[in-house]
Amino acid sequence: MAVDINVVVLVGRLTRDCELKSTPQGTSVCRFSIAVNRRKRTGDRWEDEVSYFDVVLWGRSAETLNPYLQKGRQVSIEGELRQNRWEQDGKTNSKVEVVANNVQLLGGGTQGAAAPSAAPSRSDAKNVPDMTGPEAFDDGDDIPF
């Protein structure tokens, strides 16, 4: 039998400050959205394409990272996709969001706040190369793939 895999890794910037709430059972939940930019070449021009993703972070990580998850802050998210379904006014609705297992603060945000020491992280953010601008993706080769 085949094993299904549901893993997503995103690097992007927060589109708004995060929103921290608690469930009736006292579990913290932090919700925010990120914009992930993609530069693609069309002929001899570079074009930007933006995708937006809703992210939810649970528990102690939500509490710890809440003060640092501000609009404009660059983050790396590792998690899984989750589809929520509900019925409203006789109509079935659904929404897909990223449930984060690991959030790493990258670079500086608009506030330039330092990363908290208690934040979960898999690698040092200082080792992440600056991948902005067309020159970061242009190796000089004109191969179209």
C-alpha cells in the first residue's frame, strides 16, 4: 500500500500582523498570512507572480513567536496542508490552510526585531542566502526550463 505525503515548505513575508487567540481549552493558536513571490522569465523580461497562503500555528510556538510575527517579516514555514469544511446557509464551504510544524524567522522585518531564543529552528537564519532579484535566479543560460 502506498503512503501518502503531505508536506509543504514556504518562505515568504507576512501580509499582516499575526492574530493570537486561545481555544476554550486554553490552547494558543496564532493565525497569519504570507505572500510568496516568484520571479519568472517571459521572453527577455522578468515578471513577478505572488501567491498568498493562510497559516495557523498552535501551542507554545504560537505564544513564543507572536510578538515577532509582524507584517513584512520574512519567515520560513514547514508544515502540512489542511482542508477545513463547513456548511453555512445551506452551502458547503472549504478552505485550505498551512498548519505550521516549524516557523523560522529570517532576515529583518519592518521592525528589525531579533529572533527569540525559544523559537523552534532547524538552521541558523544567517546562512540563508539573499535570493532576491532576477540575478539570483539567472545563471546566464538561455535554456527555457
